[in-house]
Amino acid sequence: MNRTILAIICAAAGVAAYGQEQDGAGGQQTLQTQSIDEVLQAVALNNPELQSLAKDTEAAQLQLKTENMLEDPTVEYSSFYSPNTTGQSGSELVVSQGFDFPTIYATRHKQNKLSSASLDSGLNAERRRILLDAKSICLDIIMYRQLGELLDMQSGIAQEMLEMYRRRYETGDATALELNKIKMELMNVATEVANNSAALSAAENSLTAMNGGAEVAFEADFYPLEEEMTDPQAAIDEYLSGSAAIMAAENAAMAAQKQVSVNRQNWIPKLEIGYRRNTALREAENGFIVGGSIPIFANHRKVRMAKAQSASAHSQLALAKAQAEAQARSFIADIQETRAALGAYDQPLMRETLSLLKEAVEGGQISVIDYFVEASNIYTNLSN
């Protein structure tokens, strides 16, 4: 269990390698592998939640582009009639196009680029979260398989002891209590085996669901090697520099600051140019239209609103940095504590002790009840 915790903690930093956007969709054929990296690559392509988030991000980015487009042109045609004239006495055609001052488009374009980058970083953060969940499931599968091997060993030893004590019971060298104790131990082990098998099956189904329903045959039964951490502060700095959440907050803060500049320029009148044609009975006139609208009311308090939003975005950035650093330091502390706990376990010693206990109970040096009391503690430590 401790090895699983350690591997998951290390995965929180390592899974960022798969945080880059990948295009395309995977097939529905079964993925058969022992590599966690291959599983993550498949999940990055096939995960339904990730695909949905990618489309939402794409839609939001397209929405940003539409907000910086020219207004639609307008076409107006008027027909005039007079009681002294048969039919139409005149007409008017007006074609016009309104637009903002050119500098506003340039500033808004810069703001949209920052907002788009913030959306990309947010998607990347969600991608890392999903891939970390997938990696955690892979590590759980490995843990359940290793626990299954330990339970098989425990069941095998109990079965051997049951056969031995049945023979002793038949010859009067063992009591019914000892025989029943072994049977109860086998019952407990069988229950644990069933629970472990159910948990393994659930984890495998969860991994398949994360892969968009495409079956994943993840066959690894050992934990991958993790890079040794020699410099905790360097590891924290690397984690912070690659944090997608911080990148998203930084881009959002810069976009909010740029929005202040956009709103400050909104006092500049909107412009309108066009073509106008008037016709009378015997003559026609052509001309141009030049006009504008002065935003006396439309821009009221928008600069103050943008400044408040910018201050909020910068506060969110500071919060994201503080949370990321606290999370990184928590990871480091957990890694160090888990490594220390793992160092306290001597697996060869515990397995040797199990063999010695088995020999002792077979030789009649200890009772079967004493054996199971001691063996239970060893199995618990081996599980940890």
C-alpha cells in the first residue's frame, strides 16, 4: 500500500509529460500492454471527458474571435410617392458599414490571444488531472495483483496446514479447536481474495471507461521505477514552472489587464462610412456617408469594472501559486515520509519468519493459534 502511495505522489509530477494536446481519436481495439505510458497515451486520445473539454475550449476560442469582427453592413432602400406623380416619384439607397477605431481591434486581438492561451492552459490542467487519475488506477491494478499473489501464498500455506492438522486430528495429535481455527483462516482468506478480485475488476473497468470504452488489458504486476529525488527545492521549482493551473491564471490575469486597456479606448467614437443614392423623376444624386456614435453612456463605469476584474484575476493568480507551492511541498513531505516507512520494512526478514513459523508449527514447537497470531501481523506488514 505504501508503495502505491509513493508511486501516485511521484506520478503527480511525472504525468505532466502527457499534458500536451493530442489530435485524433483512437480505435476501439483492445490495448494490451504492460506500460503505463502507453495506457496514458491511449486515454489522452480516447477519454470522453477530455474530448468534451477540448471541444468546449475550441468553442470558447472561436467565440473570442467572433467578438473582434466587424459589424454587419446595413442596406436600406426607400421608395417615395407623390399625389402629383403617377407611380414612384423618387427613391433612396443607403449602404453603410460601421466599425470601431482601428486601435481597438489591435488591443482586443492581444487580449483575445491571452484569453485563448488561458483556455489552453486550463484544458492542459484538466488533461493532467485526467491522466493522473488514469495512472493512479494503473497503480491500483498493480497493487491488487501483488496483494492477490500474497493472498494466494497465504491461502496455500493455510491449505497445507489444514491437510497436516487433519491427519493429526485423525491420530489424536490435534484438537478440534486447532482444526477449526485453520478452517476459519481459510474462510477469511477466501473472503479477502474475493474482495481483492472485485476491486481489481472494478479498477480494470474504470480504466476501460476512461479509455472511452475501448478495452485496456493492462498486464503489469510490478511498480515502475521512479526517479530518485535528490534536491527537493529543485523539484518544487520544476513543479511550479510546469503547473498548468498557474499558467492559466497568469494568462487570465494578463487578459484581464488588457481588458482595462480595451475599455479605456471605448470612449473613442465608433465610425460609419457608406454610399448613398437618391433618385428623383429626372435626376439622381450619389454621395458618401461619414458618421459616428459617441459612447457617452455605453462606456459608463466599464473601466472601473475592468479594473476590479483585473484585481480579482491577479488575486486568483496569487492563490493559484500559493496552492501549487503548498501542494508541491506536501508531495515532497509525503514522498520523504513514505520512503522512510518503506525503509522500515524488511521483506526478506518477514518472509523468512513466515517459513520459520511454519516449520515451528509443523514441528510442534508452537500451536496453530500462536502461528496465526504471529503470521497475521506479518501478512499485514507485507500488504503495507
